[in-house]
Amino acid sequence: MDLFSRSWTALLAAVAELSDEDFARPSGCTGWLVRDLVCHLVIDAQDVLITLATPTGTEPTRDAVTYWEVGGEPPTGDDPLDALTVRLAAAYQEPWLLKFHLDDVGSAAGRAAGLADPAGRVGTRDEVLTTGDYLSAYVLEWTLHHLDLIAHLPDAAEPPAEGLARTREMLERIAGATFPPSFSDKDALLIGTGRRAPAEAERAELGELAARLPFVLG
């Protein structure tokens, strides 16, 4: 839960540092500008609040790793929900409004997570997880979206190192694959999830694993 807090705090801080011009730059999410990604983070924060307010007494059906599933095709940006996010983001008109809303809802999500009992159980997506596992699963979400946020912002702060390491570990467990030790955690995540293509030398190191990429998480 502490890593959830550090990852989320770092992501909120990175958004707070964006200039107005940065909101019109492309993000690492196909079809989304930075403003669209920030709008998605608002929705994510709302989801965290909703889930933490949805306790259940039934046994867990998923954990932090099995919460995620590997899909087939990378997103194209044409999914109806993705398109809705773009329209919602445009409705804000001014970047400061998006910043304000994310800070408001995001701070509340962070406080709720800090007050939650890790051993409690919550329901989401028709599944049950312990609160600790649910928040641990979101370390992956925050870390990958932090990389998406700064994909075309070379001077922006990167995700916490411990978040990158934990997310790589989770991705390898989710996919049942191990990336070459020579790959940095950041490169393993970017290549592994299809956020960038491997260079020729990297593809050679990946060997047979290259044919299984990318791992599309959902």
C-alpha cells in the first residue's frame, strides 16, 4: 500500500508540473493526447474511490497479479470508451480545470487508500480482492500511465524506481515470461507492453519471447 501511495503521488506531481502546451502533446497511449490521459486518470481515481467504498464479506477471487488479463490486440483508440474519454477531456477546455479535478479527486483517492484496511475485501469488475491486493494491482496502472504521460516529455520526472521494478515483476508473472536481465525495468515495460518496438539487438536478446509481444493488459 505504501508503494501505491508513492506511485500515485509521483504521478499526480508529474501532472501538476505540466505546462498548458504539454496537454496538447501526444501521450504514450495510442490515439490519446496528454489531456486525454489526464482525463482517464480522473476516471481511474474515481474507480479507486468507488471500489474502496464497495466492501464485501466474500472470499477473494483474484489477487494483485490475477487481477490483470493479457489481451490480444493493442488498443487503437477507437474503442467507444476510449473515444468517450477524448470527448470528456475536450469538454474541460482549459488545462487548469483538468489539473484541478485530478488533484481534487486524486488526493481523495490517495487519502482513502491510506485509511483502508489491507486485509479488507472489496468488489470490482465482478471480482473480489483484498484491499491490499487491489491497491497493489494499481501500482502497475500508475507506473505504466506515468510512462505514457512522459512519453514525449523528455524533461519530466520518471516513475519511482521501486514502482518500475514492481511493475516489471508483475508483468513477468502475469505473462509467464522473463525479460533479459540486460533490459532496464523501464525498457522491459515499454517493449513488453508494446509502447515501443524493440531495436534489432533487443529483439535478438528477447529470442522466442519476441514473437509473443506485446502483452496487452486489461
